Amino acid sequence: MVIKVYRRGELSASRPLAGFWLHAAFESPGTDYEEDRISLDNYVSKYPAAVYYVKVVGDCMEYSGIESEDLLVVDKSLTPQNGDVIVGVLNDQYILACYVEFEGKMYLMPDNPKYQPHQINEYDRFTIEGVIPHSILNQRRQNSVRVNRLQQLLRIVRARISA
């Protein structure tokens, strides 16, 4: 897996924040106004100085919804909890894995059955670089899958209407 690190400052400029909550349905009229500004760093962490971003290459976490080319938020201020996705360094190599404690042992678990889990042992050099509290998914990459699914749904709806 290759991890590209984005340094703080490359993404830290504040951006406009709409002054309304977006409902996952049809938009309400009268919501075309800007109320505030948002800094992505401040939004994703209580400690923005502890945040950096990485871009994913590989499919080891695809069952967790993390795919190649996704942008991940890494927060160094968070202490990993059982089940967290983490960035770590294992024997001098960056890794992305799910942190799992089980029966008193620590495991690095890929979330894809193509890959094997790794139990941390006394011979490993392992450090956790940060926890992934958020990911930024490229919705456009999902278009073909989404269109196929929605077209199937439309066929079902039309069949029910015409029956």
C-alpha cells in the first residue's frame, strides 16, 4: 500500500459553509444562502494541529468503505479504540488497517478477505501514527454502480405501476 501524506496547510484554508442542513431528499426552497465559514481541519478534530491527510492506494480496507484514491483524515490526537481504522508503521512500512484487541493480543486487520491479519509480536517494530475518524469519498467514482442500481430500481417501480 502506498500512502501519500498531505501536509497541514495544503488543505487548511476555510471554505464557505452553507447555512442550512442538507436533507438527503429534495431541497427546500429558500436555502440559497451562506451563513458561516468552515475549516476542514477544525471540523474533523478538536485538535486541528494534530490532523493530516493521506491518499489511499490499494484495496485492503474496501469492506470498510475505504477505496483506492480516497482521502483519509488522520488524527494523531486520538487514542485508538478497538475497531478503529489506523495508520501505522509496521517494520518500517506504512500500513492502513483496523486496530483490534482480542484475547489480550493486538491485531492489524485488513477489511478485505484477500489479505491476512497480522498479530503484533515482540519482534515487530510498530507505532500508530494516527486514527482515521473521517474519509472523503469521491462520489463520482461511484456513478456507474449507482446508476446501475437506480436503473434496476426504476425497472421494478415501473413494473409495479404497470401491473
